[in-house]
Amino acid sequence: MNPYDEPLFGEAAPAIFQTSLFGFDTVAEFERAIQEGAPYYTRGKNPTVALFEAEVARLEEAEAAKAFASGMGAIAAALFAFVKPGDRVVTNRPVYAGAHNLLTGVLKRFGVETTFVDTRDTEGILRAIPGARLLYLESPASYTYEVLDLEPIAEAAHAEGALVLIDATYTAGVLAKPLKHGADLVLHSASKYFSGHSDVIAGVAAGRAELIEALKEPYMLLGAKLAPFEAWLLVRGLRTLELRLARHRETAARAAEFLKSHPAVRRVYWAEDDPLAKKYLRHGASLVSVELEDEAAARAFADHLKHFKVGVSWGGHESLVLPLFAQPRVARAYGFPKGLVRIHFGLEPTEELLGDLEQALSRVS
């Protein structure tokens, strides 16, 4: 049992240890805390943060987890921990834009090369593995939600001595279990579904204990620590995670079917339509992307929506829309069509959201 999950006074919600440090009466007590891995400084360990980490490890069926101040903090720590100059990384495409920028920017300047292969091209990924140090993957893939065939990819990577890291933010520890299919380390932007309320920026990694231990040096040196209050908000969010995911999916699935039949929509991207979804996904979540005729159509669609704000990120109560042309660096990196729009379906009444889609698309068509 996680010792930080024990209530102090029978409280229904866990306590927040909102403190930067922990004091001791004697030097011996201080030394013992360090030796035993007990909290002594919040940058290293805090009971509220440890509670969140334990909950994520339980969700992912992992030995351990480490929380960070952002999803990019988790991604950066994992990459810095396991690659060095001269190494090569294999990544599926498209992948989260921040990870793409880190791989092609900072890490490239430090002599780490990256091979990008389309998510659906399993054979191409397998051919790229020999000589690679690490696979940095994402499934379902960002923006278009293709599902990776993880098992043969992980098997081939391990045969070459390569580690398999996977961004599983979409599946949130509930919709898939990447560690069971061969991943070594699972990464999450906890800002999304784990939070669920758009009030936290955080990240987390989960996997074997020795891999989590290897993250501690970059974690400590780069200072990407998660604050206790944010950890407490995340623990709160996890309590309703499965309920929220089911509701997100209900609305998104209905919207995907509606959008497929609309004359203004050229293509719909929905994770459950992927041929590998039944093998790796329990069900889809909140995200659907649509391809409209061009940039003008995408702009008109987004501007005429009443119940969707234009915004980055996703996973909260509010519905969001993001025309990808408005992020030109992302669009250029992946060659996205000008009319591609990502939609996050929140927790508002389903009929209101569907009606809003219909009226906005009528302005386009």
C-alpha cells in the first residue's frame, strides 16, 4: 500500500503537503531520510506528488512513475537520460509537435539523429530500427490518430537492444496498456485527461523501476519538478478519469459519424476507425480531426462555432477546435493539408455540440 494514501484524520480528499522542505530534529534523522528515500526537499520528493505518481503507476500497471512540471519535462528527461551524441532515435510520424521540435532542434544540435517513419508503415519502422538506440513513439498518433502495431515493433527494438518509449497521453492509462505490449516507458502529458479540468500543466513517466531511477538525474538537474498543489489537482482528476473518458468518447463517436456524412468534410480522422484499434484500444476518446476543402473553409468553420473555443491542448471539460494552418510549423513538418482541423469534444451536452457543428459547417458548404 502507498503510505501517502493513508488519511491523517479520516479526510475524504488527500492532504496537500504544500512545503518546500522537511525539517528534522537531528542530523541522524536527516541522514536516515536521505538513505531511506523519505521526503526531505520537495524538488526531490513530496508526499502529495508521490501519491500522484503511485496512482499513475497503478493505472499503467508499472513498477514506478515519476512526475514532472510538464509533458515536455517528462519527454525531455526521458530522452536526455537514454541518448547521447552519436545515437539515433526512431520516431513515428506525426508525433506531438513539442517532441518533434526537441528531436529536430536541441537533440540534433547535440549530435542525436532522428529517423521519422509514417505511423502506418510498420515495415518501414522495422527497417529503421537496426542501429537505433531508442524508439520514441506515440499511439494513437497526434492529429490523425493512427494506431501503431506496437508488439512487433517493440520485439524488434528489444532484439537490437533499443529502448521503446511511447507517448500514451491519448489512452490515459485506461484505454490501452502499452507496457503490456512491449513498451519500456510510458509518457503522458498529465495536463490532458489526467487533469481533466484545464487547470494544470504536468507530465509523468511510468515503467520499470530501474528506468524511472535513471530519470532522476535529469529530473533533479533540470528542475522540472511537479508542485504539490498541481499534484493534488491531478489526484482529484484521476478520481473521475474513466467516467470522463466514456463521456468524451460518446460525444466524439457520434460526431465522427455525423461528420463522415457531411458534404463539406473531405475526410474524418477518428481512432476507432483504425484497423489496429481493436487490438490496442479499449475505445476512442475526445479527439476527431476533419479535413475541409482549404484554409478558408477551416477558418470559417472554426470562427462560426459557438460552443468550441479555438485553443491548443485538450482533455478538459470545454470543447476546443484547432485549425492546423494556424500552427504553420506543425503543418509544414508533417505536410498536413491546409483544411485540417483538430476537434476536442468536451463534456458539454452532446446535442448542443452536434448542432453547433452542423450550423458552422453550413457556413462552409
